Amino acid sequence: MQIFALEQNTLIHASSAQRRKNYTCPQCQSPLRLKSGPKTTPHFYHPQETNCERAQKGAIHLSVQLYLQTLLGPNTTLEKPFSSINRIADVFHNQTVYEIQYSPMALTEAKARTRDYTSLGLTLIWILHDHTFSKPSPTEQYLRTQTTYYTNMDKDGDGLIYDRLAPYGKRPVNLCIQKPLPNHTWPKSLQLRSQTWSLYHQGDYFDLALQNKLPLDTKKPSLGHRLKEGYLALLHSLLKKSSTR
């Protein structure tokens, strides 16, 4: 659902818009109309067929946006436009962009979006929905070399944001408490991620390791897990090299 549109170059929230009036999409510049009703959350829609990424966002995506806005508190902006890179951030707070991804995404788009936001000196945190990102894919493996968490939130806002790390499972994360990642002798399960993550949050696996609360791994890794770790190691190595150029 798209909750912001342009009215004469000014962003307007769907709750303040009027039906049967034309507005403009900040992303693709095509016309938008308001949709609202007794059982419908006010939002804008593209009356004509479009490939605009804003048109692909649904109720679950919006529920995660609204959850983050409530969680992060004042000075949190939804659908913040960055005209210099032609991007609209899902959630923006304290120089940090939170990109929520429910639908599948091409690897090229994941790389481009990461490059664009970081080129402005912004911190980028990905929130991947486990409805789509529950099995390894090149896009997900790439995003996991960035600061990335997951969510299982539904359209009513029920669910949580969590860290996921094999073989330990899910751990709820508090995005309100964010700290720079310190130099530390990390356990093997976190060594790869520590090469390219620059921060951590309360409750994630970095936080647990710093408190010596990381569960012990007694399972022998499977062949598939070893292959995946090898692929991730190569990705981290390439990213680390590219960041020094």
C-alpha cells in the first residue's frame, strides 16, 4: 500500500487526501488516486497498469512500516524521498534507512539499492519477510552480508523482528538500541558477518556473543551448510575488498 503521494510537489499522507482527485507518485511520477472506505486503510493506488515498485507494496509491508514508526518514535519518516539517487526509503530515522522487503527481489536491485543509500553516507538496515526469504537464494545470501534482520509480521501487525543465524534459530531484536560493532574475537559462527556488518542491536547474535550467552553448537554441519558458508565467505571477501577501493 502506498500512503504518500505528491500534491504540487508537496508530500501528502493518504489520510489527508481526497477521493476522485489526481495525485502524483513520488517514485514514477504517474497519476495516483485515493482508495479508502469503512474497512480499508486509506492509501493511494495507480489507476493505470505500472511497474512502479511502490505499487507492489501490500498490507503486510505497510504494517511493518507502521510498526517501525511506532517503535522508533519521533522524527521517524515513512517513504522518505532521496531525489539525488531517485529512491524512496521505506522508513527513515536518525540517518538510518530501513528497507522492508516482502516480495522477491533481483540480486541486481539489492546491490543497486544498497549502493545508492550507502553512497549518501546513510546506514542501511534490511528487514526481510520470512514469507519470501525463508530459503537460500543469491539475493538473500547477498543481503545477509549487510545488516539484515527478518520479520514474520502479518497485516494486523502481529509478529516480531528477529535475527536468524544457523544453527541457533531466531532471536527477537530491539531496533531501538543500536551500537557500533566493536573489535572482538568473535566465535566462528559470527566471523563472516563481523567482516561486513558495522553495527549490532540489542538481542541479536552479536549482542549475545558479547554477553557470553551464545548457545553452544554441538551439531556437525551438513554438506549444504558448508557449501553455503563457503559461498558467503566468498561474498564477504569480495565486499571487503571492494570497500577498500
